[in-house]
Amino acid sequence: MAERLGVAIVGVGGAVATTAIAGIEMIKAGSNSFDGLPLAHRDIAGMIAYRDLEFGGWDLSEETLGTLALRHGVIGEKELADGASALNDMRAWKAAGSTGYCANIDGGNKLASGHRAAVRQIQDDLKRFAADRQLDRVVVVNLASTERVPDFAEAALQSLEGFERGLDTDDAAISPAMLYAYAAIDAGTPYANFTPSVAADVAPLAALAAERNVPIAGKDGKTGQTFMKTVIAPALRDRALHVDGWFSTNILGNSDGLALDDPKSLQSKLGTKGSVLNSILGYPVEDHIVMIHYYRPRGDDKEAWDNIDLTGFIGQKMQLKLNFLCKDSILAAPLAIEIARCLDLAQQRGEGGVQEQMGLFFKLPQTQGAGDPVHGVPEQQLILDTWLNGTRA
């Protein structure tokens, strides 16, 4: 009998999560192909099959995942009747949430207050999920809304001892995202952060993951505009075309956009989107501007527009313009699925701590030390491929 992997999702009622679950359930039903899944063509020893994934998770909404999916507008009644009907019977587990960290997102399906109580409940949920679904292993993936940046100077974020004291005293420096990350790592469960929120990348939790040899990866899924940026920038670098300025703007109207309509959450997102160019090009792009606008009529149909000003041979000026109209969750959901599979593979191989080879999936890849992450897609793809083949670059 094939082994089964549970994917416990933080924010399971969101557009990305419901899209991922629907897609896999439709694959199981034979009504969906493997199109759009980046690793579907790879035969990797030990990697879990798509059909052997099972889903559950936490969300602040009490409604069924089918109802939430219809509201997000990425999948519809056709998909729910064509293999994804399991969403109609799924409800989220009670979730940790804080309007202090994510001002525009709230709901009534909340865990009891208190950091330690929340951690215990999250770990109990993981145990129950594994037992009820007869799972061989479980991973946790954070697909929740973006939280504001915490104050890194707080004592709770300086050391593991300080973090433990902060849990005991319900320190406000510890965010919901950190609670999930701590609960997973403490339980020996691999954890990935697909959001810009600070979670397993905070120093105490990165140290705990290394100490316990638990695989972690993050952060902020690289799906649309930043993905294209990290494809194009290496090519401009290699052709010696100097980037004088890069103007990027986005409009989107889904729950991610609503969360980012809060200036504090927006700043967290801009921090990950704006970090890539200087590293790839090898020089500072002084006029690198990134803007995100919540525009409700678009829903999940995101539009990203880029204008790039260049200088070439003999000092001649040029421009490159890119307009990417996409469904945000259709790009993100396959990455979340592959991240879960890669995390599980790392655990099976006994590789704990930060999984740098998974940087391809993230805007701001977490690293093991103080070194800068690799951002260019060609280099990232080579690193991942080398690891998938059983070695490290």
C-alpha cells in the first residue's frame, strides 16, 4: 500500500489552499491532468505521489471549504461536481489569529487564547489528523494572510530561551505565524512558510529546527511578478544591459489583496518583493519601485505591470514592458503542493534545518547562515534539480 502524506495548511479556507485541494482531488478522480505542476514530469525516488496527498488545516472561517472556494471564484460549481466535491464536506480546524498582526482578516473560528494553549491545540490537531486519516507523515504549510513585521528587538525573538518565556507569558511579540511554526517544529513536523510573515525564519525557531533536525523552508511564494523578474533580470545581466530603473505595480482583489490593504501588512510584502534585483544584477537599482493595490473587482484575477528602463551599447536607452494577467491562486497552488512534497522528501532523507535548495519557490529564500540567498531562477533551478537527483550543488 502506498504511503500517504498529510498536508496541514494554515489558512486552509483561502483561495490558494482551496485551489490546491480541488486540483489534487480532481487528479484522484481522473478529471484533472498534471498540467501546471512543476515536478510532475520528474521521477524522484521517495517523493510522495500527488494522489497520496491528504489535506486539512486551520482557518478563521467556519464555513465549508466548498463555500469558501466558490466565493474566491477560482474554481466553480463545475469543478466541485467534477472531482472536487470533497471540499463541500471539509471544514477548517480552529485557528490562531490576531487583528493586531493582520488588521483586515478576522473570523469566529478561533483557538482559545494563550500561546501555550494554542500550541497544544495545534499539535493535538496534527496528531488527530494523522490518526484519523491513517497518514504516514504530515507537513505544515502556511498559506495564511500576510502579517505585519514584528519588532525584532523584543526579547522573545532573540533566543530560544526568550521565545519559550514569551510563550509562557503570552508575549505580544510572538505572532500567530510563529505559533504555528513553533508547534510544527516542536512536534518534529516539517514546516514551510509561503507567506511574507515572519515565522520559522525568526532566529529562535530557525535554531530550534536545526537542533531538532526538522526541515523548514520559506518565505513568500514566488508566483507571478517576482517570478518573471527573477527570470528576466539574469538574462539582462548576462547580455550586459544595464537596468536604470524597474517600476512594478500590481492590482488584485482577493483576500490576499484585502490583507495587503493594511499598510503594515503591505510593508511586510513589499520587503520580500523588493529584495531580488540588486542581488541578481550585482549593483543597486536606485529606481526600483514596487506597488500593490487592492482592487476588489478583479478578485483572484491579478494584473502585474512592469516597466524596465535599460542602457545598452554606445549608451543607447531602451525600454522593456511586461503585462502579466494571471490567476494568482492558479500560479500559487501548484507551488504549495510541490513544497509539501519536497519538504517530505527532505525529512525522509534525514535533512533538517533550512532547506536552501527549495529557494526556487520563494521570493525571499531562507538561508542557513548570514549569507545572501540566490534569487535568479536559472541558478535556483539548477540547485533544486541537483538536490532532487540526490546530491547538493
